[in-house]
Amino acid sequence: MSGRLSGKKIFVTGAAQGIGLAIAKEFLRQDASLFLIDRDAALLAEEAERLKQLGGNVGYRPVDITDATAVTAAVKQAADEIGTINALVNNAGVNVFSPPLETTDQEWDRCFDINLKGAWNCCKAVLPDMIATQGGVILNIASTHAFTIIPHTFPYPLAKHALLGMTKSLGLEYAAQNIRVNALAPGYVATQKVIDYWDSFPDPVAAKAETMKLHPGGRIATPEEIALAAVFMISDECPFMNATCLTIDGGLSVQQHP
């Protein structure tokens, strides 16, 4: 299956761990050139150097996506190192869960600055070159929180709903320039964030079991399964898919619960 992303120069955010790292690994297997960013400088360097040892074309830079100037500088560096960016994966995000009236202004700002404004900073940085070359792909990693609500997870679903709105808006705005903008909506994925969520309960084993019971197949996704879907959506295999969202949750959001 190698070669599906040949010619793609892809900018991946939040690439040092979890879904972002799994996406980077799978993209390399499919012959993409990558530029990786993450705010964890040490972890990013460690993982990027490991990827380089696999023989891939990989550049990287520690960046906080809430800093638009830093994002723009990273895109310019990427163009110098791997070529003009023609694909973006907005993966970086943060969970901010709270009952609405207990949400502080600081939590609100952090949620929207990273999950929405940060994604827009990256889109804004890559779009001019995509417009100039009349082509490109943007993939926003959303969530089932983008169209469902779980009580006490405020304001995270608001930001993800907005990210899905931005996906649709940009997809329509730049369709004539041959730029596709889509979203992936994972449900529960076996990342460190989910493990930390289970560990926040008095009985982590029971919390994990409850999560698994929510899913028709009795399990949650692996980061690698999300990465495989990302390959498809970044590739030229779905050239007419635009301004839409692909859900990958094992049926979680379809099933009604008693």
C-alpha cells in the first residue's frame, strides 16, 4: 500500500504523541514528506529523530499553535526543508471538561485558543500557498463531540462544533481553488489522554470497562486506525470529498443507550 501519499508535503500538528504520532508514522509509510510541530519540544525531537531513522523526509519545530507568528515561521521553515506545504493535518487539541457554570474564563480561553483558534492559525498559514498552486488538502481532527453532547464536558464540544463549522466554511470558500477541507471525528481512542481519564476515577478498571460497554464492538479505536482513515482523506483517492466529516467511533454515536 506504500506510495498513496507520494508527492504530499504534509504539515502535522500535535505530532509528538497519540493520534498525531500515529498519523505521522503511517504517512511516512505512504511516502509523504512531513513537517511536524508540537509544543513539547523534547518529545517532538525524540519522536521526529526516530522517524528520520526510518528513512523518511521529516522536518520539525516546537511550536505552540496559539502563536500565529510562530506557526507562520514554521510553515516557512517547512517549505525550505521539505517543499511547499500542500496538505495540513490539524491534530493538536486539548480536553477541557467542566460543568458550564463551573467553567472559568481561563478554561474557556484555553479550550478555544487551542482547539479552534490554533487550528485556524495553521489554516491561515498554509492557505496562501495552496491558493497560489491551485490545490491542497486540509484535514481537521474533530471529535464525536462536534455533533453530540456529553454532560459536564463543557466547553470542549462547543469548540469542536465550531471546528466542524470552520471545516465546512473553508471547504466551500476554496473549492474553486481545488482545495479540499474535511474533518475526521474519532470517538474514544486508546491514547494517553483516555488512559488519564480512566485513571481519574476511583476505580480505573471499572471506568475502562464502562467505556468499552458503550461501544457495539466492545472496544475503542487504536490511534493507528485513525491514522489509516487520515491517509485516505489526505490522499487523491477521495478527490470529490469536501466540506464534510468522516466519523470513526465504532458505531458509538449511532447507538442509543438506555
